[in-house]
Amino acid sequence: MYRIYFLFIGVFCLVQNFFSQQWLDKKYTYDSILNISYGSAYGFSGALNNLEMDIYLPNCDDPSQESRRPLLMVVHGGAFIAGDKTENNIQYICKEFAKRGYVTASINYRLGFISDDQYWTCNYPYYNCLFATDSSEWYRSYYRGVQDAKGALRYLINRNDLYRIDTSNVFVAGESAGAFISLGVAFMDLSSERPSHTFAISIAPLPNPITDTCVFNSGISFTPGGVLRPDLGGIDGTIEPSSIQYTIKGVGNMYGAMFSNLLLQQVPNQPKPAIFSFHQPCDLVVSIDSSKLYWGLNWCMANGYNCFGIANTPKAYGSRTISNWNTNLNLGYTIQNEFTTSVFPYSFLFGSKSCTDQISNPCHAYDYFIVREQHMAEYFAGMVTTNPICDTAALALSELSISNGMSLVPNPTSGEFKVVLDGPFISSYITIFDCLGNIVLKKFVKDSNTPLVLMVEPGVYFVELSNENGRCGSRLLISN
């Protein structure tokens, strides 16, 4: 009877796993490894920045130790001058994708630019922090972020055995500035795509002292006479050189943009990454089409706060323009666009998405965050070619060295049940799996003479007894 039960649960779980949505269903718990230093690089002021990442790893009992997982690296936003890898949205994406079986990582990168030497007054907090000395500083800050993110990705790829990463199934995603950087990681792959502003350029004047209060200027002192702006180096940066090949399958572009058309040129014979884009037409910071950064916010500041518009911002090409490039130029990329319909009404006080409405309901953000995260997961899942990990059915059908080591009483049951051990199994574990491979319950058994009394929700389960000598298992049916 034991072997009949055993075979039944194996076949049942195989059927369930076949119909489950691998890489989409949240089947796993996860572990996190925080504040890992992946490298260092010089920032806009000439100071050396230590760069860190957090890694999230799906948990599973995989005896083969050979399975691999897709990788998702997530990049925070913050206008290239603020933000952190621990932001709620960024952590949420990492954790939810780890539950789906991905190795995930959130990264920090170099922040800041040389602030303007002019004094810009406005009754808006930290308004001066948004003014760079010229538009070149925006390009240079973005470029440093791309270099760092490429280095962070190579750090993970170089440790693919340690973290069991499938290097042929890599994804990157980001919000706002993080989306700019993610698109740069995936598509800035030729030196000819490097912005001209990232070569050595003229010395910048010292920032206005009022910008000392800006977060990215905290603790920084500049050499009298001006701020040097040296050559920033190649597109890949210098962090974690690697000869290991990897393939970026997809990019999550959450209200981001490009500073130039990075879709035009591509390394020969390389697969083209797909793009998932979410953007709102009423976004005041990054236009869904093409305009200078802060295009709508500038209108609000000038028409409602009697402020100057934010000067020295570069033109950016938003998600709809990127999609139109692909279509109109027949570039052959796969892009899924999720654009809302609300437009900015050019009104300060009145109407949905007006300036005042966006104080509490900004368009440079998600409309429904969990929905968009789920849609991105669905989009990415269709591209993953990694073999499934932690196949409970495979465990159930494998040969086990302990036979008839336990019984479940009663079985079937409509409530609690007892786990009765039929031998002196000391220092053992009782583990209950559902048929998607999730661990429902795990108990340590010190004394095999006392039956365990347990209860789980109605369903069909696989109960495993394991210790250093081997494993045995049995089907458990709990009815309503």
C-alpha cells in the first residue's frame, strides 16, 4: 500500500506542476544576503564610492545541486541624485521574484552631479538640488550608473556557480532613473553609443554653497578653483571584469527613457532583449514621448509657484518614443507597452492630473503597482528557458533508503492527524509539501516514541520523514 500511495503522489504532483505556471507562481521562500560590496568607483566629486547590493535567493531542497535559476537585477530611481536599494518597491520586486524562483539583486550605484553655481530661489524644498551646472552632468551621472550596474551584473555572473544563476536567462529592471540605467545596461553595448559628454570636458565652477544641504553633496569638499571632469572611461566600467558570456532576455522599463536611440546598433549575432514598458502620459518628470527632463514640473513651477523652471536638463526619449522607433524603423524588438490614457491638462489647480492633484497622486509613479509587477512577471516568464527547480515530484519518485518508516493516522482525515514513526528514528525531520513544491510545515523529531499531532488546511500533501540515513514518504489527504 505504501508504494501505491507513493506512486500516486508522485504522479499527482507531476500533473499539478505541469499545469502550474513556473517562474510565475510564488512557490518558494527566500533568503537574503544584504550589503554585499561588489566594487568601488570614483564619483562626480573625485571621491571613491563603495558600492553595495542585496541578494535574494529562493529556498528549496534540491538534492542534485545542479539546477539553475534565472537572474533579475533591479535598479532604484531617484533622478540620479538620490534613492537606495532598500526602497520599498525595489525590495518588493526582488522578494516577489525570488518567491517565483529567480535569484534577484537590488543595487546601489554612484549618485550625484556637480550642482549649479547659480542661486535658484523657490518655496519648494531642496529646489536647488535639481539644478546641475550644465546638461553634461546629467549624461555623466547616468553613464556612471550604467557602468556600475554593468559591474554589478558581472559580479553576479562571475559567481553564477555560488548563486546557481543561469547565465543565459538574465533580466534587468528599474524605475525612473533606474529604468534609464537598466535600458543602458541592456542596449549600450557598443563604444559608439557612448555619450560624448562622458569624455574629458571643461572644469565646472564650484557649486553654490546652498547646495551643501543636498544629500549627494553631504560631506564633500571641492578643491578651490573648480571641479575637474575627467574622462569617465569605457561603457563597461572597471568593476568585476569577466569573460563569462551571458544573455539579457528582457528589460523592465518603469517610466524611464533613453538619452539616444540605443536600439539602432547592436552587437552582431546577439539576441535582442525584449522590453516591458509602463508609463503614464501625464508623467511630469519623464515624458512618455520626448522632451527635456522635468518638462511638466517646470510648467507647474512657473505657473503655480512663481519659480524658475529647472535649467540645464537634457532631452530624453520616453517609452512611447522607444516603441515608435522600433515600429517605424522596423528594428525587430519585442516590446510590451502598458500606457495609461490620462494626459497632463496644463492646469495648476483644477482637474485630474493637474499640478496640485499630482502632489498626492503623481503620474511619475505606478497607477497600480502590484498589477504592473505581476504583468512584468508574466511577460518575463514566457522568455525563461531555465529548467524548473525544486521539483517535488522528482523527489517523491526517487528511490529512498528508508521504507515503511512512518504511518499517518487517520489518513484520509478531515482534521488533525498523527505521525507515528515505526522505528527508532531519532533526530529526524517531518516535512509536509503541497503539490506545487511549497513546504507547508516542518517539524524536528527528537523522540520517535511520541506521535506528532499535526493539522494543515484541506488538500493533498506529501509527508516526508528524513534523517542522515535517508528519507521515506507518504500521501496525505485532508478533506473539507
